[in-house]
Amino acid sequence: MLNKYLSYSKEVSEALKANQPIVALESTIISHGMPYPQNVEMAKHTESIIREHGAVPATIAIIDGKIKIGLEEDELEMLGKNPNALKVSRRDFAYVVASKQVGATTVATTMMAAEMAGIKFFVTGGIGGVHRGYEEDMDVSADLEELAHTNVNVICAGAKSILDLPRTLEYLETHGVTVVGYQTDELPAFFTRESGHKLNLRLDTVEDIASVIKTKDELQIPSGVLITNPIPEEHQLEKDYINSVIEQATLDAKNQNISGKDVTPFMLAAIVEKTGGKSLEANIELVYNNAKVGAQLAVAHSKLN
Ligand code: PSU
Ligand code: MN
């Protein structure tokens, strides 16, 4: 039944048959996370980094009633400039497939699709989390819940300080998600390497992370591991500067009554505008860095089996 909804690119279908390491990529970062044409360039180059490091990329989206596992270049391009592409979270998944609309998958739904396809690793920029002002609006990203019960391992650069980082960590702890700091003691804050929030677990090699993942699977613990990988030193933004930009963007969102699924895309676009594109450059560089580590991890994991 499931198979009739899944459609694989040639590259991914061959990789699955040959049991090669595969790394999933999300598409909301393309449609709602970055402007065109940088978004499409970023998506293509991320895929090539994954190939350079010995794995096969599988960008995921919903097109014409199918869950696409691996996109062709024209599909990437279409998604990158289609203003009608929907941001699809878990609650929207079945509807967007059934109505044959164009859907970009978030962290949550990319994890779902990757699991359906048997892919264990997924690279992105940043995950959603507990939003600031949680006490009032209870805005918690569905990404966190997905990490708790879907067995796909996610490589990211932490979470932006548009989120309430300590509460995000508490939430992940409550729901049993292993959060790894890759070569760091602290949760990275996306644009900056440090957040001031200490993590429970630091691992310095992809081999060590792969071994934890293998053991978790053998113990049949069905949740994702979140691997947090700091932005490279030379690309990070100055902490006080970016935090003040984020503060302003948060106020803008509040004043303009932005709510629900529009909050994160609104904030991302506002930050790009206020930084004159500096945040976009940093965002792209951290995705490339995650692609490298994600591919290395998928390769290391494949050698364990
Ligand atoms: N953070 C980013 N860039 C993004 C997103 C988050 O820096 O593109 C996207 C991801 O797809 C993530 C989603 O899964 O936003 C979270 O949205 P929400 O906060 O509405 O759950
Ligand atoms: Mn939300």
C-alpha cells in the first residue's frame, strides 16, 4: 500500500538496491527557508557535497500525489520558485498527497518520508523547537515530536535563538531524544557556534556517533538521534549582532500577528532582510558543513553493518 505513494529518483533507487549510504534532505528549507535562486543553488550544491563524501542524496518533496524520494533538477527548480508550494507538516501530509498539490517537507515530514523509504540519515540546517513566548501561545514545532518517535537520525546546526533553546532541550529530554554535540560541549545556536547551553553528550568522531546509532537500533529504541554540528568558525555571525536582529524580527512577527506555520518562514525572511543577506550566507555554509558530516556519518554507519 505504502509503495504506491513512494517514487524514487533513478540515483536513489539504484543506491537502495546496492545498499549504499543515503542521506535525505528536506525541501521546506528550499521553498520557505531561503529566497530564489540561492535556494536552488544551495540544494544542488548540498547534494554534490553528499556525493563527494561517498553517499547518495535524496531530497524529499510531495509532487502530484507521490512522495518523491530524490528530486530531478527540474523538480528542484520548480519547487524553488513555486509560490504555491505548501509547507507540509505531519498534520498536512495525507491531505497534500491526496489532493496532489506541491508540498515541501519540513524536518518532521522529511523524517516520516525517509523512514517510509528506509533511509536512516537526514541533513538539514536547523530544526524547529519550542518558540519564545511558549507560555502564551504553546508554539512547539512538530519536529520535536517526530524526533521522539521516528527512527531517522538528523544532522543540524542546532536551533536558532528565535527559539527558546533551554525549553527545546528540556522537551527533547522529556521525550527521550539523544542529542549529540559533534565536537562541541554546547548546543550550537545555528548562526553561532555556542549558545551557552551545555549538552549532555559530546562525541568527537562520526564513528562514535555511528556506533551509538547502531546500538540504539539493536536495543530497538525507536527514536531519532539529533546530531548538532556547529557552523564553521569563519562563517559564524557575531553573537550580539545576530541576537539583536532576531529580537527585532520577533517583535515584527508579534506586531504583524504572524502565527502558526507562518512564524518560522516569516522570521527567516525578516532576518535575511535585516542582515542584508549575511544570515543567508551563514545559513548556506552551515548546511554545507552538515552535508559533509552527514555523509561521513552515513558512510561510517554503513561500514558497521
Ligand atoms: N529552521 C531553519 N530553516 C528552515 C526551517 C527551520 O533555519 O527552513 C524549517 C524546517 O523545515 C523546519 C520548519 O522543519 O522550518 C519548522 O517549522 P515550524 O517551526 O513551523 O515547526
Ligand atoms: Mn509552530
